[in-house]
Amino acid sequence: MRWARRREAWYHTAHLLAIVAEVNRDPDKRAEPYSADDFPLPEPGRKPPPPPKRPRPTEAQMKALNKLYPGPPKPSTKGD
């Protein structure tokens, strides 16, 4: 029973996803329209794929960023 409710709830979600994808679809890149079948129910017990790893910035990129954004100002040591 619980699986049937989950499947039905996903069916509604898949239709909403298809509508959003269809509104944003580029007809030159994808000729066929999206449908709810393009968004299958995730399998129970299956982990989602890990997010892609972003490359770390190089030393030169970090120096350029530090020039653009030097950080917060240093507190003054003068007595007010």
C-alpha cells in the first residue's frame, strides 16, 4: 500500500516535471516533447549518483581572485 501511494505521488510529480521541462525545451535540441515517462520513479534502496566534482582553482586563479576581492579590512590599532 505504501509503495502504491509513493508511486501515485511520483506520477503527479513526474507530470509537473514534464510540464516544466516542456516549457523550457529547445525544439532545435530535442524534437520530441517531454512526458511523465521521461522521469521514472527512483528505485527503492538505490543511492542517487554523486554530484560531479568541481575542479579546484589554480594558484594563478586564486591570486587573481584575491586581487579582486582582498577580504575584510584589517582592524586599526590606533586608539580612538
